[in-house]
Amino acid sequence: MKTILKNLFENSKDKPLPRCIAEIEGVGYEETALPDAAANFPPSCFIVGAPRCGTTAISKALSRNPRISFSKPKEPHFFLEPRPGVSPEELRRQYLSRYHRDLGPEHQAIGDGSVSYLYEPEAIRRVLAFDPRAKFIVLVRDPVEMMRSYHSRMVFQLDEDEVDFARAWDLQESRAAGHNLPKRCREPMLLQYGFLGKLGMHLERLYEVAGRERTLVIVHDDFRDDPRSVYLRALEFMGVDDDGQVKFKRTRATSSFRSPWLQQFVMNPPPWTFRLIAISNTRMLKRLKGLRKRIKTWNSSDAKPRQVFTDEMRARLRDYFADDVDKLSGLLARDLSHWK
């Protein structure tokens, strides 16, 4: 693990991102009988990143379209894991029976919102082996704003225990070596902010693996300012009919929480909870998820304001990401100089 994290600083084009523990929403999803429509399942489209760039909002919009079978949960992360010896047919059966159980003849596409794939070329290759027709949607954002939002999310999920972003940023190298890691951090790679924020580098690698022609890039600001137009672009890219959606809800900004002790059970559960889920039947799983939802609602709090970066911290980030913003501008043939 230490070697993998160390290599990430070398900007290698083919270094793996370690598998993260699946979000609790995805735990307990069992395989069911393969839907009849799966024999000739429609083309797939994967929203592969980046985190905190609007992926949840656009995933929800696409999931409401009756012509799209969207994965449940939104982020299965299924293709992060290698499955040696599993045939393509068996791989399709496993994936579709777990995450697209309602797939039917009315669906023109299947969707998946696993944002981790942007950082793992091998996952993209596994997706293409699963479905050679697969397409990919990437959302990008001003890296400074992305960092602010992403760090807040890590604190909210208890993966990060340093609430001051400047200190968390300075800890990256130490954490890459395995030091100063938060007690409840599920995956050290989640705290490598600089690597995760270099969207130009990751998009370039996605182009190399999958090709430009099967990739749609959406700038966060465009979706915020004119969600209907962006939604139509996504549908056209996927080959899906317009369902007439005109109202698009913005995803709620990451809030704070009342009790850290309760927060662990809804966002970053201890190991024994996974053992409990493993032995639970479908009825019990439904009750546990309902209880989690109620605890999550009660424990949420907007008491703490969103973190504001100092001018000095903003300048550091602007300087750090400047070359990558130039790279992204070139890849998109779009002026993003205001991000610098």
C-alpha cells in the first residue's frame, strides 16, 4: 500500500487506485434472477467522476428518466475489483442481477455513478470488457472549489479528522507514507487531495484508455447555470429519449453532524456492523436501512458554516493546479483561465 501511494506522486499513467469500502447504501444488495432484458442489455454509460463536481445531481436526474436503468446504489464500484477466471457472460450476470434488478425492455441505456473509476484505468478497461459499447461521463470543476467541498465531505464521513484544510493539505506526504492517518479513514488514498484534484491528468488518461469519442465532459458551472441543456446533451450522448424533465434539484451541500458517535453508524460504520448486515435477511436489511436514514436525518446539522479558504491557501492551490488547469483547457478546447 505504501508503495502504491508513493508512486501516485510520480504521476504515472497506469497506477491503480485501491478499492474503497462500498458505501453503506450498497451493502446487502443480493443477486436476483437475471432480468429477461439482460440477455441483450442496452448500452451502458458510466458517470466516472469527479467527486463533488455535480455527479450526484446529474445521476439523480438520469435515474428519473424511465428509459434509463440506473444502478442501485448509485456507486457500486463493481469494476474496481479484478475477477480472474470469470467469463464476460458471468461478469454481466453478476453486475446486472445485483445493481439493475428492474432492467426491462423499455430501457434504452443502463447508468452507473461510480466516480472512483476516473482514478483507476484498470476499472475502465474492465468496464469496456463488460460492455464494448460503454460510454463515460466526466464532470469537472474549479479545483479550488472542488477541494473545499471534497474536504468537507471527508470530514463529514469521518475519513478525515483534520478540520482545517490547510493542515490536511500539508499532511498529504506524511499520510502517503502511512503516518498521521485518521483512525476511521477507510482508504488513505481518499486523503491525497492534490492527486484527486488533477482532473486534466485523469481526463487525459481516460481519453487514452477509452477514447474521446465515447467520453462526454460536463463543466460543473454549465450544469449549475443551465441544467436542462446539459441534461439534453447527456441524453443525446447516451442515445436516450427526452422525458421532458425541466426541474433539477441542486444537491444539498455537505452539512455537519451533532454526534460523532452516531455519525460513524450512518457514514463510516465499524466492522461489526458489516458482520451484522452479512447475516441479516432481506426484511432485517430493510429495517436497518430505515433506521440508518432516520439517524442520519436527526444527526445532520447546519450549525457549522462551510470552510472559507484564506487568500494564502487559495493562492497555494491556484499555483499547484495551474498546469493541470492548462492541460484541461487544452483537452476541452475551452478557456478555463479564470480557474487560475
